Amino acid sequence: MVDEKSKVNLGRCIGCVNCVAICEVSAMKLVKREEEVVPPKNIMELYQQIMMKK
Ligand code: SF4
């Protein structure tokens, strides 16, 4: 909550759309991020991505 209003933490939002689906006053909408993040295809690709960042 910020100034008595809810605020989305964009660093943690995974785009599940649950907040959009349940909002009774249609206050929420999804906006596409400028940078597209493609999740790893499998656990090995995930580990490779983690190791590349270290
Ligand atoms: S889309 Fe809405 S409910 Fe889903 S993670 Fe983001 S803020 Fe939370």
C-alpha cells in the first residue's frame, strides 16, 4: 500500500493476471513490458543462465 492505494511491485509481478480477473471495478490492466523475458526451457537451461550471470 502507498498513500492508502495498492501498488504493484513490478519487480515481483509474474503477469499471472489474477488481479485483473478479480478486480470488480476494472482498475487493473496488463501492460506489456518493453523487454520480453523468455523463461528457460528446462532446468539445465535455467542453471546455465544462472551460471552465466555469476
Ligand atoms: S499479475 Fe497481478 S496478481 Fe499476478 S503477480 Fe502481477 S500483480 Fe500479482
